[in-house]
Amino acid sequence: MVEGENGTRRAQVMLPSPKIGPLRSVVYRIVIACVLLVAVVAAVYLDRDGYKDNNGGQLSLLDCFYYATVSISTTGYGDIAPTSPGARLVNIIFITPARVLFLIVLVGTTLEVLAERTRQDWKLSRWRDRVRDHIVVVGYGTKGRSAVKTLLSTGVARDSIVVVDPDPRVVAEAAEAGFVGVVGDATENSVLRQASAHLAREIVVATARDDTAVLVTLSARHLNPTAGIQASVRESENVQLLRQSGADHVVTSSEAAGRLLGVSTSQPNVGEIMEDLLEQGRGLDLYEREVRVEELGKPIRAVREPALALVRDGRTMPYDSKACRELKRGDRLILVKSTHPENETDEDEVTGA
């Protein structure tokens, strides 16, 4: 969160961009400046006979460092001056350009900061103008990261995912991973607006606390009555509360993990398959598609891919239900596909309609 003009706190938006750390940037500039300084010292020392010191005597190495320092920093006290044609030529063709480059290095950090700020403001303005139908993920902890990973494996583009989290370090990690990040408390409408949640097609609530998930869901549903809201809670007693708050689907994380542990204990092979199904893009995957024209009127068993369930009029029915004896227009199928290369089917058979 950052302070606004009226003292109010507003969310900070972080756009994905490759960045060089401040320490590395400063060290890089110091190295360039030192290289320039040493190069000028070497040039002056090699031609030290062509310089005159008002204090008399030949220039020492220390005198050369002194002259190089005051020359490339444009101080130029004049107590040491080039007198021979060769020394003056070196000043013209080497020391003067080195002085200009040295100044660029010195002021480069300030200019870079100003340019970066302008560039970020321009990118943010462009992003706000074109962001539509994106996915907002509230909470970038273990659940949020897993949700994002699954979305990416199903073909969702990185630039269509916006991460919201109150921890600036977490949001910075999300931005480095290529996502737009918003630092702030998602229970506040202003923060969700910064993430353009009112224009999103899906909102994933993956907060660490159940009470936070309820407040985020209420705020998100108030801002966007049409978006799909997928929420996660730790305790099953809060599922109904999340649904009443506006969530379309609620996942009980603790009980789901417990059930998986129980199945793995009594039936380890079944547990392995269930864990495989939960990880998209590896082994077996579940996916959903609409019934094709050539499948209308046929039973679900006639579908080429293994079918587990049928979705009709918002109701999900298992494959052995009476409704699955005849597929109708508008039905959607829940199918299993294998992502092993040797078992891949044609693309038009495994993609949703």
C-alpha cells in the first residue's frame, strides 16, 4: 500500500518487467566510473612529461590521479595543465569524451529512475485500457501459487492473471514471474478495483484465513455480479457461508487433503491416481467439453474418451445415471485424457468445444 494525495492508503500495482537489483545497478555504474578514471590516469601518466605542475617537478602517480579526478569531474582547478601538443591532443580526443561519459554515469541513475517511473506509468495506463475478462487470484500463498500453476497448464496466458496480496515481497515475486500484481488488502473494494476485478471473468479466492475469504468474496461479488468466484476454505462449516457470500464453488482444503490421505492409506494406487488427476499437464487430466453433433442421441458410453460425468442444466450426473443414456444438445461432458505423448489423441478430440 502507498499513501495517496489526501493521506489515504491505496493499492500499489506492480507490472511484470525484467529488473536489475539496485545494488547491482550501482555497482555496475561504479565499475564503469572506476574504469574511466583508471584509463585517464594511465593516459596522463604515460605522457606526464607533457603536463606542467604549478608546484614544479614531474607529475607523480598521485598527481596523475589528482588531475584525472578533477578533470573528468569538470572541477578543473588548473594547477596541472597540459602543455605539449601531444598532451593537449590526448585531452581533446580522449579525456574530454571520458569526462562526458563520466557525467552520464553519474547522472544516469537519476535519469533511469525518472525514465522507469514514466515507463511504468505508461505501461500501467495501457494495461488498464485493455484489461478485460482476466482472472484475479487473491492470495499468492501455497494455494494461490498452485491455482496459478494449474491455470497456466490449462492454457491461460500469464498476462491475463492478476495477483492480489497484502505482502509486497510476495507480489514482487509474482511480478517477476510475469503476472500483474496488486499490493493491498483484497477485502477493500478499492484494492479489488485496482486489480480491475469488476471487469474480470473469474476470481479465485485463496486466502489463508476463512474470515478473510468471506469478506473478499462479499466484496468481489458486490463489484462483479457476473464473474465466477472460486473460493477455498479450511473448515467445512464455512462452506455454506462462502456460498451465501457469492462464491460459485467452494473447496475445503483441509478436508480434501485429509480425504486424499485416507484414500492413499487404504488404497495407495487409487490415491496416486487421484493425486495425478489434481496436477494438470502430467499423466491423467480431467477436462470438460460440450457434446458434439455426432454424439447427440447416443449414450455417454459411446463417447470415445473415458467419460466420468454429464453436466445438464447446471446439474452434474455420474456416467451411470439414466440421463446419460441419451446425450442432448447443450450437454457438457467431464472426460479423462492422457498427457503421455504416446497416448495423445487428435487435438480436435481433446479440446473443449
